[in-house]
Amino acid sequence: MTARSPSLLDALLPIGVLVVLLSLSVYLFGDSSSSGPNQIALMSAAFVAGLVGLKNGLRWAEIEEGILAGIHMAMKANLILLAVGALIGTWILAGTVPTMIWLGLKLISAEYFYVTSCLICALTALSIGSSWTVAGTLGIGLMGVAAGLGLDPAITAGAIISGAYFGDKLSPLSDTTNLAPAAAGADLFAHIRNMLRTTTPALLIALAIFFVLGQQAGASHDTGRIAEVLAALETQFRLGWHLLLPVAFLLFLAMRQWAAFPAVFLAALLGAVFAVVFQPEVMSRLADPAAGVLAPLKTVWSALFAGYESASGNAELDGLLSKGGMGSMLTTVWLIICAMCFGGVLERLGLLQRLLQSALRLVRSDSGLVASTITTSIGTNVITADQYIALVLPGRMYRAEYEKRGLAPTSLSRALEDGGTLTSVLVPWNTCGAYMAATLGVATLSYLPYCFFNLIMPVLAIVLAYVLPPKRQLHQG
């Protein structure tokens, strides 16, 4: 039996089910919706999509292939998440994260903290090409500094993400910055130059907002509280600049374009070595006497899978440092697997392609085509939970239309990034949104309103598409 092509109703049904179930999940469970309820919603919607496939004549084995393909795509992100969990555990044990917090509290004033965090993350991501690595290194420390200064963690996460995604988006070392022009048939550096038209004003607006928010927050922060946290840190750990070497090591590997998983896991193991060498008091305090001479090994091993448990007596510091370990990432891994099941089924059944075909029929002008590309990439992020699909699939579907209209490939590649790369981190079940929430310790829907760069970019890009006509082939680059 030959499988029938899906109708528009077929394509809309599982998406409608997902929207309803996710809305109910957030309404009923609030911030804890990503700890299980969203996973049930995604799996249920995937099951409905599977029923649509069976109705159209596909065999379950074929549908299962789509599920497994989706999960396979997510395994890279899941491995990185597990490695980041291990890294957080050993870097706290080694005094690396406490040193980052200690130095931040001493060097950065509350009034300029948000804008400084955004700029630091932007410059670092630009040099290494990875927003994930920036969040997993500098982001962890900056979140700790914000807690010590009594600043809003959601705004801090928004500043970190805004800066990290700006740098990632313009870095020739970034995978998405290479993938978008490849999908569109554009030159990499022409693509980067063209993105400056939207990224520069969006970042300047975001920095201005972070500056204003910082001035408001800095006027009311408690210096006595900072002194207490500093004293507790100095009592619990041996602190010093040398403990930042694991951070420098990881950033070096990123600049050498090492794959993220081995680079992060090696940095986690280096943190374990630093803990044994530089934190003898901490190691002694946490040692299990029954382990004998293997007590240090057991302690760092525990940090790798269970994280660090602080017992300083300072409630604020204990809440700040009690985290990490691979185990802390398992709920997020679960979320990503369920999300990719849904996205994999939709792609395998051709439901996404059916939706894109309908979207193309509605396009009339060149500006409308750019706007449609951006909104389609955003929608693909929401539906498939993966930013790579949000770049490749719309790029593949829209490329012929851009060529037919004589538009430059850089117009397509920029639209893909403005919609696909930037908004991936704003979706709780997307691999990027799940990663940032797990790494920074702030729920996606909590930091979303403060990711000003990521929110401004798509809107600004759509407005500019109508104000400044898209580049044509003759003027490419």
C-alpha cells in the first residue's frame, strides 16, 4: 500500500494537540512543567502524529524510523548536557566556580553588572563560536555573582544569553553561522557582513535596556550581604586566579574547534584534579573514611555524577553552590528526547513540508518572503525542538523561491538565522532552551522576557525587510 500525502488538516492536528497540551501543562504546573508534564505533552502529540501516519498508509516501522532519527539528532546535545553537569560539580569542588564568584563580587559593580555580563559573553562567544560553551563557563560564574549581588537571576540569564548569541551569530567558528549560508547557498563571510545590518542595532538596544535595568537594581543592592558571601567563600575554599585555569583550558579547546563533548568532559576531569591538588580542606571535609586511600577518588567521582553539596552555614551560599553532577541533567535529557520524538515523527511523515508549502502560497512580495522565512524558522523551532532543523528545512524549502525571484542567497541565510538561531533558546523544549535552563538554573519562560537581543532581532529583521528591500543577486555580499 502506497502512503498518501498528508493533508493540511493532517499537518495541523498533532501541532494543535501539542499547543493545547503544553498550554495546559504550563497552566497546571507552572515553572515545574519542564520536569515531566511537558514531556507527557510532547509524547502524546508524537503519538497523535503517529496515528496520522498510520491513517495515511505508513507502517509503524517507518514511523519509528522517524522517532529514532529525531532522537539520534539530539544525542550530541544530551552528551554535552551530561558533560556540563559533571563540569559544574568538579569546578565547584575545585574552587573554580567559587573563585569566579569571588572575583566577580570584588570587581563588578551592581549598576553595570547586566551590561558588563552581556558584553563579556558577546566577546567570548565571538572568539570561540559557541554560545553553549560561554553559558557553561562564564555563565555559571556570572549567575553566582548575580546571586551574591542580590540581582535578578532571570535578567542575568537574559544578559548572558543575549551576549552569547550575538557573538555566536557573528563568529565564523560557529556551527549555525556556517550551516545557514550552506543551506542557502551563500558565502560565509558575505553572510556575516549582511547580518551586521540587524545584529548591531539589536545589540545596542539590548545593551541600553540592560544598562537601565542595572542602574535601577544597583541603587538598592545590599553591600552587607556581599561581605557575608565573600567571607563564607573565603572560609570554605582556597581561592585564587590560578583556579581559573580550567576555564582557560576549555576556552582554548573551543578556539581550537574541539568537539564540545570531549572538550567539556576533559575540563570536568581537570577540575577533579584541581580539587585534589588545591582544595585539601574541602576534600578532607567531604571524604568518606570507609574508602580509605581511595577517599579522594570517591569524592571527585561523586562530584561528577551527583554534584557538590555545600554546607557552609550561609543559606545563600549553600543554595548557590549546591548543584551540578550528571544526575542533575537527566530531566532535561528526558525533555529533549521527548521533543525530538515529536519533531522526528513530523519530519518523517512530511507534515512539516506540507505546512511550508501552504506558507509559500501566501507569499506575494519579496519582503513578505523574508518575513515568511523568519516566522517559518521560528515555528520550526517550536515544532521540531531543534535549531538545526529550523535552519536546514526552511532553507531547503525556500531556496528555490529566492532564486526564482532573483534574491541574494545572503537574504535567505540572514532570515534563517534571525528566525531560527535566535529564537531556539526561547523555547523550553528546544535543545537550546532546555540546555540554557539546565546550565544557568533559570526556567526558560522566566528568562525569556529578558533575552532582549533574541526578542528584538526577529522583529527588527521583519521590519527592515519592508523598509529596506532584500538584497538581489546582483548586489550579493
